[in-house]
Amino acid sequence: MRETDFIGGFAKGLRVIEAFGEAKPRLTITDVSKDTGLDRATARRCLLTLAELGYAAYDGKFFELTPKILRLGHAYLSATPLPRIVQPYLDQLSEKVGQSASVSVLDGAEIVYVARAAQKRVMSISLMPGSRLPAYCASMGRVLLAALPEAEARAIVEASDRRANTPFTKTDPEALMEELSRVRRQGHALIDQELEIGLRSIAVPLENARGRVVAALNIGAPAAHAAAEDMVARYLPEMRAVQAALRPLLA
């Protein structure tokens, strides 16, 4: 890509959109300027442009995204066949084991949910297609990181904002790289209350017919429902069956 091909204004607008989130649904111009590193005048122009196009609402002080912004995410979800392919398998798996099941893909240092079948709410936050979680402490994230070349995985781990969400969260880069090696060897990842107290999850990679990992599948369960040492025996065989059934279907 040539330097003249890069549209700086468009990139700045995307940074402004990404400044909004579950913890920051309403932002002022100053907030956006601080979060994005853009000067106040640029942040103001981007926000007013989003408001003029209907992607944001403005009450004179605060901006917030409108439902129209969902068109951007829906374009991806409708263009990729992955959610349509995996959803029936997720529904069956979730019903069979009595726990929530999800599929996600890797986007930088985060995982993005593309399909989900929820039996019950097992986290304090609501998860749905489009939801994001940090990869370093999520079972699907570790599976997806383990599928990368080691140097690439290390770069992502070291660049991640490795917060200790709970007393059990692994944040040391070397400890995380050792965990990724373990995941690579055993073919699955098990998270025991690293993302949130009271939540355990197990994940496996989803490979296509050529053996390339294209997504990850997980089951999340309340800690009171399944001890960590029981997760593998209880859920992994059913997950392996879904993994095998999806392999010839994934592009």
C-alpha cells in the first residue's frame, strides 16, 4: 500500500467510533480527544460528521452511537458464512450439555464473538455476536493465540493490556507463553476464573478441511456447576464431536 492510498480522515473517524463502548456509551468531545489521541478540533469534526450521517446522537454536550452503527458490524456478520454454519451446531451443543456455547474469531489482541447459544447468563456482562473480550485471559483467545506462530503470539501478548481481572488471572508474558504452549500440545484451553470470578470455560480450535484454524469454540459454565478438573471429561468429548463435524464445512 502506498502512502498516498491511506485516507487519514477515514482512519480518524474509525478511531472515534472505537472510543465508544459498554463502559463509555456517552462521550464528550474532550473525552474522545483524550481516548483517541486526536486533537479536540479533529475529534469534534469527526463526531459532528457521525451525528450528521445518523451514526451518532448529540444533545449539545454528549455524543452516543445510534442503532444505525450496527450496519457496520452487520455487514461483516452477513458477509461471512461462519455464523450461519456454526449456529445450528452451537444450539445443539448448548442444549445437550446445558451450558452456553460460543464461537469467536481473533481480532488483534481481542476475540470477537460471531455466534452464541446461551442457556443461562454466566457472566456479569451480556455476551452476543459482536461482543469482545481480551484474548490473553479468555479460553477461545488462548486457543486462537496458540494457533499463531510463536513470535506473532508473543507480540500480541506483550502488546495486550494485561489486567488482573481476578486473583487468578495470568498476566506475566512468560507464564502466558507457557500456557499457550500447553494449549498447543493438548489441543484445548481451560480457563479457571481468570476472566471473572465464578466462571470457568473450555475451548477448542475450529479448523477447516486444510487444517487451518479459522475460529474457536467454547463452553462456559458457572464454577458452582463444574469443578475445573471435571470440565475436560464433562464437555470436551461433545466439543470434539462438533469440531469434527464442522471441519469439512468451514472454508
